[in-house]
Amino acid sequence: MHVEIKGMSPLLSVFDMPTSLAFYRDVLGFKVIHDSGKGDNSGWVMLQGDDVTFMLNTAYDDDERPDSPEPSHTAVHHDTCLYFGCPDPDAAYQYLKTKGIGLEPPVNAYYGMRQLYFHDPDGYSLCFQWPIDSAR
């Protein structure tokens, strides 16, 4: 006997939902498939792109949000990295540069992955990667 599991949807805590949606939806191309009913100002959204599903939730209720992110809250984000399958990290790099995303060119990891690392607006690490020896 085992527990049947069919996918996973990580939840990221974000400071400003419209900013996060502008990044994940408008730049990276994910689609909002569910939200808490307020469009870009929702406190919670579920995003999907091909075989990837994840959620964003605002870190603060509307009436409790400070003017800027609290460093103690976002400091722990550097410990979180989401790895996405991306058949062409080099093309992704070129595209993201045109969108003004600060990032370094992709590198080859010693374990055989071509990887492009960068950060989202809340400081979460993202990696677009693909096996080096795989056909695109």
C-alpha cells in the first residue's frame, strides 16, 4: 500500500500580488486558473503552465501590508529555489533579458544540467534547466 500522489503545487508567499502576476503571468507566461475573486488584487491565485502548477498568496492582508517588504520576512526566500524544466535555457535567457530581468547567462552544472538562475520580485530563486545531452 502507498499513498497515491498526482502532482504538487507549491505555495509562495508574495508581497504584492499585481507585481508577482506581472512577472509570472505577463513575463513568464503562466495562466491564472483560479483566484480568490479579485483578479490582479486577489490574495491567492493558482497558476499553470504546461505541466507546472503553483500558487501565490499575499503575505499580508490588504489592511496590514507595510509600505515595503520586511527584510526579516524575505531573507528566508533565498533558501527556496523552484526548478523548472526548460528545453532551451539559452533562448529563455535571451527572452528574459529583453524583459529587463537581471540575470547571468546559463551555465552547465557538473551533474549534466544546463541551468539559468534568476530571482522573482520577492527574491525566490528560479532555475530553468534541461539535461545537456538531451535533444531539444
